[in-house]
Amino acid sequence: MSENPRPSNVTDGPIHEWFSLSYSNYLVLHRTLLQSMPTEWQERMVACLDELQHAYSHLEQVEAYEVTPSTEHIVGEMTDLQLRMASIDVDLYGGAVPPAGLTGDELAEWQEKHETAEPAYSRNGVELDPVERVLIPTIDPVPHYNRGRTYIEPKISAASPVEPAPGSSPLDHLKAMAGNARNAISHTHAGRTADATEHVHAIERLLTAYHQAARTPKES
């Protein structure tokens, strides 16, 4: 039996649950943030991406997508400026048009008389629902990846160090030291891990030597 059996609905799994109630059809990940994660995390991420790409390499897919940084707005809650920025037309008078040549007072009177309870919204001739969400382009606050040079330190809570139980063997202490060192490395920027990695390797060499010594028969 599989350790991770598929749900009765094969698409109703962790990914579907992660997207929650959103209607998003795509997941956009910022390259700058991805390259700023710990190296160990990046290795896991790349392995998953490679696995996904290989699993669907037989499918025809589009060549490229265009991603535009934007802010999301509900049509019926947008200001006049936001509506203009989104190129949305608003009809407050049920399609009626005021006669030409009205004075200011006459126009105000006409508008008051013909104004509908609910305005109608449209864009490029297509009617929009007041609760529909639209996007307005904006400037991305996350900096460009800059050929892999941009680094933004992530806020990752490191796991608590493992403390061997009182009376533990030297082997247990070495195992705890190696585990704590690996955890520290996974939360350290790649450019500062060389020394820490060497410490882990030294501890692992001690573990190997300890196991070899433990297996060596003692001379009588």
C-alpha cells in the first residue's frame, strides 16, 4: 500500500488545499526570493521542479507567460481614479445620455432624475460584475534577481538544538552535534556556510571512526 494514498478525487490533494478558496490557475514565484532561501531548501525545491517538469514533459505547453505586477481591486469598490486606471467605464444613468446644451443646473437636475440605484460597469464593451476583481499594474516592491546577485535574508525560525539525554553515550552526543550543525547550515546564507559545513564533516568523520571502533573486536 502506498504511504501517501491519493484521495478519492485525485485532484483534491495538498496542492488544491494550499490554493484554498482562490481561483488562481497559476502560481507565480519570485526568483529573487527563491535564490535567497537556504541552499538545502533550494536543492529540495529544484528537485521538485525537475520532477514536475519530467512528469509532464510529454504534454504540449505554451512557450512563455507574461507576468505583470499588479494590485487587485473589487470593481464596485474602486475609486474614480482606479476605474480610469483600469479603463473601466461606469454608466450611472441606465444608458441614457443627457441632452446637449444643458446648463450646469439643468445637467445636475437631469443626472439626479436619471441616476440608477446600481451603476453598470464595462471594459472594452464587456460588462463587468460589481463584485468582479480586476488588476491595476504597479511597481514590484521586490528587487530584480540581478543575475543571481540579489539576496534578501529570509526570516526562518531555526529548530531548537537537540540535547542528548543525561547519561547518553558519546555516540549520541556526536549525533546531536551533527544534527544541530546541519540545521544551522540550512538557515545560513550559502556564502557563509563553508566553515560550518567543514565542522559537520569533521563530526561525521568522528561518527564513522566511533562506529568502526565499536565494531572492532577487543583483544583479550
